[in-house]
Amino acid sequence: MRTPHASPATPTRHAPPATRHAPRAPLLLLALNVAIFFAVLFNYLLVSPAGPMGRFFFPALPALGILMFYGLTLWEKGPGSRGQVPGEETSSLAPGPWPLAPILAWAANLGMLALSLVALFGYLAPAYARPAAWNEGDTLPNPVDVRFDTLVALRGYSFDPETVRPGEPISIELYWEVTGQPPGDYLLFVHLVDAETGALVAQRDTHPGLGNFPSSQWRPGDRFVERLSLYVPETAYVPAAAELRVGLYAAGGFRLGLTDGETGAGLGDSFVLGPVALAPADANAVLPNAGVYRFEDRLHLLGYSYDRRVLGPDEPLTVRLHWQAQQAGMDAFDLQLRLLDEAGNVVYALQEPMADMAPGGVVAESYTIPPDPNRPPGSYRVQVSLEERATERRLQLVGEDGRWLDDKLILSAVRVGP
């Protein structure tokens, strides 16, 4: 009996896997994530008053890292390399001869690790380190003995320069010695006070050590050098004389009282480091308080002046502004002139239509803030802004680099006397 032969099996043809290139879909999503994030971030950098901040790109770094590593490990080889099917791509981490791609991947990752260590120990650690110490017996600049309550004593100080221009910083060094255990955190203030008006020209409030050595961590006997900078506003009134003052205060509370360590005499609640002269930024400028303040490059404010800087209760304030139009049609805008008290509250507001100006010419306009017998004595600032009448949108101040800074310009302070 013949055993029937089984018919030969028909060779089955394996269809190419449908998911061969499936990983490309999530990679495309990752790439799209980075692209969209970069576009949004770049647009924000153009309009942010704070300027470029690379830290906003951190959320996209994981996706970017995956794309970089995947790209290095998916280095395409020629047909037949390591048994590769022609036209297909395989991971360079697959078994086979040691290729260049893994070397590049490891080099990139080790390089990133090295950069992280440099950033950690070379930049972050110094930035958050305690301020430098000084030793008893060191020669200090301008030696003094000013006691801030019973907690800390100022032993010396220096500042530079003694003549400063609007927009420039004053570098300050304060040599402290802790004499008692503070019950909590106190804040340090540095004020630049106009000698004629008594109004603040500039101020800076911060924790001691710029936050790296708060007073709650002080121990009796600690000695450290406080280094900080105080920037003079670009709209500061010049020429003028000012005083640089320093003090300590509790958050939301009182200032520490000062006494002379030698005589025990009271020195008030702030110590005068010395006089500072405010000089014009351009000694040859024709306009008073000259500058270039760009309102979206439609109108430039080139200077301003007051008829007086110390007002009696029955005296008005006249503000003179020097404008230069960059485009025609400025009569479609309103000038908003406001008087702000020390807390930033609006105590007087004036709104007038702008005159139509020929582009390129300089026009001086005067505006009067009337007196108010009920206006309490104190320091007041003048605020200038421009509003488009049809849309009620304020024009933005634009910096030299094209960034939007603010929709208002704060001029120097005046003082209302009793």
C-alpha cells in the first residue's frame, strides 16, 4: 500500500512588520513638543519685561534629551552592515562591531555630566555661598562703630562711585560684626535719598548676604562683608545731591534703632554712608533730564523737568515734557499723567489729547497738577503713559533691544511739605 506523499508545504511569505517604524510617531510628537515650546518661549522672551530667561526652556529639556540620544543611537549604516536588511535602520546599540554612534552617545552624556558638575560647583555653589568673612584686626575702610540695637554692629564701609549718572550702579561694601542673637530674620535696606527734597531716588531691600546669610543664622562673633549694588533709575532728576543710607528692619514692622558705640548717642534708624552726586548722563545734553524713552517707536520722550520739586500744600506742580514724534497721527492718543503716593495709589489723574506733531521735530508740552490742601505731606511720583483713544490700549515702552518694558514711565519723585 502506497503511502500518499504529503504535498509540499507552500512557503509562507512573511509580511513586513507593520510596526517597523512605529517608534517614529512618538518621536514626531517629541519633536513637535520641542518646536511648539520653543516658539511660545521665544515669543514670550520678546515681550517679557524681565528679558531672556533660559530657565523657561527647562521643561522641554527631557524631550530634547530623548531626541538627541535616540538620534545618536539610530545612526544609519550602509546596506548589509552587521547583517542589516538593505533599506532598513537598526539601533547602533544592537549586537555587532563597536560603531562610532555609541561613542558619540557616551561622549555627549559624559559631556553633559561634566557641564552639570561645573554648573553645580563652579556657579551655583559660589552663588549661594555665605558672604566672605573678615578677621578682627583687619584694616577696614571708613572704620566706624555703629550699633544696630544689640544685634549687630557696622565696623566699616565703602561705596563707589561718589558721582553717579542715571542708569549706573553704586557698589557698596558693609563690614558687619554680630554682637547678639537675632530673634528672627531682619531685612537690610539701602536708600539713596535726594538731599533737597528728602524723597527716595533709589532703594534696595534684601536679606543680609543677598539671602545667603539671613539674620536667623547669625551667631555672636560672626563677621562678614556685605556686597551689593544699588542702581540709579534712568529717570533720576539731575543734577542733584543725594545721601546714601543703610538700615535694618523687621519684615512688616519696625526699623532697628542705631547708637554710637563710643558715645552711646542715638543715631536714628538709618546710617548715612556719605553724599552722592547725581550727574547728567550726557554733560552736553540740551534738554533737562535727557533720555530716550520709546513709546513703541511712535513717540519718544527726550526729557522732562518740574517747575519745583518741593511743594507747599497750596502750590501746583508743572511738568514739562519734551516729545519727538516718529509717525504722524499722534492726535489719536491721549496723555495720561498721574500723581502716585508712596504706596503707589493714584491721588491725581489727568488725561489730555495729544497734539498732532510733525515727525522728527521736538515739541515741549506743559501739564499742571493742581494743589490739594488735603494732600498729606510725603513723597510723590509722577507717572506718564500714552493711550490710544479708539482702543483704550496703552503704548508699551520699548527698550533698545526691542523688548517691551512697561506701559508706563515713572519719573522722579517730588515732595509735598506741610
